[in-house]
Amino acid sequence: MRAVIAAGVLVALGWSGVIYAANNSVQGAKKEEAGFDGDAPTAILTEASSGGVLFEKNADELRAPSSMMKLMTAEVVFHAVKQGDIKLTDEYRVSENAWRKGGAPAGGSTMFAALNSKISVDDLLHGAIIQSGNDACMVMAEAIAGNERAFAEMMTKHAREIGLARSTFANSNGLPDPGNKMTVRELATLARYIIQTYPEFYKLFGEKEFTWNKIRQFNRNPLLNSLEGADGLKTGYTKEGGYGMVGSAVQNGVRLIVAINGLEDSEDRATEAKKMLEWGFRNFEVRTVFAANQTIGYAKVFGGDSRSVALSSHEPVNVMVQKNGNDKLIARIVYSGPVRAPFEAGQKVGTVKVWRGSNVAVETPVYATEAVGRGSTIRRAVDGATELAIGLFRAGAEKL
């Protein structure tokens, strides 16, 4: 079997018709700089349902995430609660370290947790998310992992498990440390994961105020009071990282996520995030490229009683397209193949990737629409000889 990528391609031009081709090589999408005039050094705008990118600028540049990193802290705690490892009613003691370095004496963002007091996980999450309390994050980190460094290692490990390949963490709160690095792409991916995986916790990001220790503080997210449908997520600032924000809003049933970082002014941050979301809602709409269970393309079969198998998606493949434009869409089925028989109907074979211009607009799994049985001895021998010949040819070509 060859460890190669095979692909089927569909091109849609202005939604007036389709043209089919096959066996085209798959090329990576380039960054799209056009369509939005943004000032943030690093930025990305995505559609939450598909994860498709509407705009990006230096989206893979690693920067200090500042307090936006608290999203990862919250995710680790959400996960622990969901797994039953901890309960929202569990109470954690405020250590001197958390109080001195993250609380009122530190002069940074704090929930004003009192030294040696005990606070429930539920209240600590409110303090970390709504008030951006550094002390709240440190209290949870110390209680769950023993110390902040160990908790940061948990954060990095879990980040890899949910698809954040480059993010690294050195503490729980985003206070300056060379080990704290994230890209806006991975911040947006993390936000999408939280929204989809923890709907019962996500509502915390939209709460506008929280009072602790008789001190009332308001949510630092400016979008909550300035943009229709805004309900999250997190702002951040350090001298090293600049001003940043991860925001999300829903309008007409469509959720968009914005992540920006590196701005020099908090007002510019608020303006930029709002402007980008408004641009997305104003200029894009959802279109269905493939219906659920519609045949999208075919995969070559090895050693089966059929030479190929039809592929489809269990869910509709929807793409955000410009409302008044003629977007060029390229859909490619990507799989390692040929697919070895026998296999059952419903087996995952690969993915279909849809590019809008030079950005990946959606990527979703595709599955075999029917079972394919084991082929005859002659069929298996012919397929084996074919694969061997192709492998020898490729090996020879690579030496040239």
C-alpha cells in the first residue's frame, strides 16, 4: 500500500455550474490578505460551525497570549469537571503564593481572593473568566496539579490532545513568561472547541459582572455591550504581547469567532474586533455545497470486489461564501489509498476539504457509502502488482 494522497476535485464558479476532475495533487492553501482592511498585526476570523477561515493575517505567528491564555486554563478545569475528577462545589484554599503573586498585592487583574480563604471551583471559574483573576487561576492550578508549573504542563499536554500543535504554557494565567506562546489561529481553534464541547460552561463568558469579597467587577470584554449577539470570550494585555482579544457573536444563526493580538491600544483592540465581526456578518452567508449522504467522489479500492467506492459526508457540507460575490470553490477529497478491502459501509476513508479562494473554508470527514468485500485471488494479485510497480517507479524518480 502506498502512503500517498489521492484526491477528487470539484470546482464551483459563481454557483452557476460544476466541473468535475480527478487525481489532482493537493496543494496547501495560501493566506488570504484581501477583503478586509485590518490594523492588528495578527488576526483571524472564522465561522464556528465549520471552522472555515473568512480572513487571516499572520495567523500562525507565535506571540505572548497574555490573559487570553486563561481560555486554556478554563478548558482544563472544564474537562476535569466533565470527567468527574473534580466538582464545581469543591473548595480550594487561597495560598500565600496565589494571593501575593496573583491577588491584590500584585496589582494585576484579580478576583480579590482573601488569603487562606476557601473558594469553590464554580466561584473560581467566575473569577477567572469574568474578572480575569490571576489569583483565581493560580488557586485552581495549585489545587489540581500541586503547583503552577505542573498545571502548565497539563495545559500543554491537553492542548496537543485537542489539536493545538504549537501552543506552549509556563503558568496558568498569562503573566509574562517566555514559555507562554500561542497563535491567533490556535486561540480561535480553542475558542471553537470550548463553545462546542462545553455549552453549559460557555455561558460564563457572556456574564457581564461578578462580585466577590464585596467587590463588584465588570466583564472586560467590550463586545458584550457593543455588538449584537456577542457572548464571549476573553481579552488580554501584556507589554510583550500587546493588546489582544478572542471574541465571538451569533447573528441570524451564524456564529463567528475573531482572534487578534499585538495592538498598541485597548480601544483599537475593541474597534478592530467589532469591525472584523461586523464585516463577516455583513459580507458572508451559508451555502450548502454537498447535501448529507450525497456522493461527493470516489476512492480507489485495493483487493476488493469493486474497483472503487463512493464517498459521502454524514452531515451537509456548508460553506460561508460572499453574499454578492462569485467565490471560486475547490473541493478535494483527501485520503491515503488505495483503500484496502474488505470494509463496511460507513467506514471513514478521508476528508473533503473545501477552499474558498486561497483559504480552507471547511474540512469534514467522508465515509464509504457501501460495503466492499474481499476480491478474487486474481484481483488481489493484479492490484498488488500495480502498487508494486508504482512504488518502484516513485522510488526511482526520487533518486533522479
